[in-house]
Amino acid sequence: MTTVWFILVAFMLIAYVVLDGFDLGAGAILPFVTRTDEERNVIIHAIGPIWDGNEVWLLAAGGTLFYAFPLLYASSFSGFYLPLNMVLWLLIGRAIGIEFRSHVEARVWREFFGVMFFVASALLVIFFGAALGNVIRGVPLDANHYFFAPLWTNFRVGATPGILDWYTVLCAVLALAALCVHGALFVAVKAEGAVQARTRRMARWLTPVVTLLSIAALVATLSIRPEVLDNYRAIPVGWLIPPAVAASLAAMIYFGGRRDNAAFLSSCAYIAFMLAGAAFALYPTLLPATTGAAYSLTIQNAAAGPRSLVVGLYWWIPGMLIAIAYFVLVYRMFSGKVTAQGSYGH
């Protein structure tokens, strides 16, 4: 049952990155692909009906993590207290930016809230990328499975690293580049005219950068944690994931500027396979310890009681079916191209 919940949590986190990733990326590219207030409205209206629904996946994943693996939840919040608070304020700032911008008429305030939305979106991507880097690299857990990590130390990977070092910064840069491409491809699907042309051009230039950063991140990961290959050696089916990542990147390059929907779906696949590969490599570890494998949090020592996990599954399944039905309905309702006035063409 612990393995089932590991898969469910991984699924929900992947769904969050794929879905909220494109509107985070759209916010991060906002000042680079728009020239006028009307063009910025196109991007805002493209994500306006769905961005807050996409964030539900983060809340649901956090709740599921708390329910299934409470020790991991407690340990993470103790060690990442400061960055998690910063993420919370960025989520609030992003919501304020996008909502207030749509309800004020004064140009100076619209620009102010537009900048707030852009900065919060970009920083959230950077923080989430660094967080993934911390999970893969490991944190200095003690015998009680708690830890403290400063924001940075000497930027080196070691037994007592900071939250930011060269490896987690590399992961953050990869996340920013990947989600900027993801957001650009989504906007290309939804927009027309100059905005569509600019987002296509940005995606075309950034996709090779994402490819190079992905290779660099893979090499860096194998250098600092060679044990991530253990599951691939033990379960050969895992070797299907790297070719899937490569094929997704190739499809992004091939379809970019030609077939917007296919390029965007290829980006979704790239993100999903990348994160699935990381989850596959980590299993059964939830949070590795740089202080020794004995201190790591795993699905065995961090899980809730067996009876709780069984009962929770009975509630999770119908709740997830309702959530999926809601998302299908919303995405169908707001399909088609958008305009600066927010109208949708089907």
C-alpha cells in the first residue's frame, strides 16, 4: 500500500507541474512576448479561467502527502521553513497580480500588478526547480529525521549543503527554461497574430537550451548521486523512460512552429517523463539524507498506518474522479483561441 501512495503522490505532483507549469511559464515570459497592454491581456485571458484550478493540484498533493507520509511532511516543513514561506508569499503575490490587474483601470497600476505577476511566476519556477534539486541531492537529516539547511553555504554539494548550491541552481535554471518553453507553447495554442509569432519564436530558441540543460542535469545527477541508476538496473523497464524524454524533446523541436497542439503535448510529455524518471530513480526513498542512507526518509519509515492508507484510498478515488471531471469540463468550456477582450473561439 505504501508503494501505491508513492505512485499517487508522484502522479499528483506531475499533474501539478504539467498543468500549473504552463501558466507559470506564461507569466514568466509575459514581458518578453508582449509589447502592449492588449497583448498582455491575451496571455492573461488565456490562463485566466484555469490558473487557480491548476493550483488545486498543489494543494491536493500537499494534503495527500500529509495524509500518507506525515513524517516527510513534518520534516520538510521544519527544514524548508523559510523557503516554503517564501513560496507561500509568491503564490499570494501571483494571485494578487493576475486578479488585481484585471480589475483596475489606471495604467500605472495595471503595469505594477503585471510586473508582480511576472516576478512571482518566474521566482516560483526557480524555487520549485531548486526544491526538486534538493530532493534528488538529499538534505542533512539527523537521527530524528529532521534537519536545518541555510539558503546557501559555499555552493558545494556535501554532507551539510545549503538549499542553494551549484546543483540545485542548475535544476532551477532547467526548470525555468523548460517551463518558459511550456508556457510559450501553450500561449501559441491559444493566441493569434504577433503574440503567437513571438511565443513560437521563443519556444524554438529555448528548446535546444532545454535539451542541453537536461543533458547537463543528467550528468550532474549521476556525478553526485550515482545510486539513482540502481532501480534502472534492477527493473529494466525503467530504461524506457530516457528514450521517451529524448523523443519528447525531438517532437518539441519538430512540431514547434508547425503544429502548436502537438508541440505543446510534446512538452507535457517531456515534463511528465522527466519527473517520472526522477520518481522511479528515488523509489522507495522519499527524501535522501546526505548524512547517510540510514537517516533517509522512505515509504516504510515515513508512512501512516496501514489501516489509514487503505481507508484513505477509498476516499481518494472518488475525489480524484470528481476533480478530473471538473478539469475536463473547464478545459472544454474554455478551449479555442482568445482575444484581448477574453472571448473564446471554438
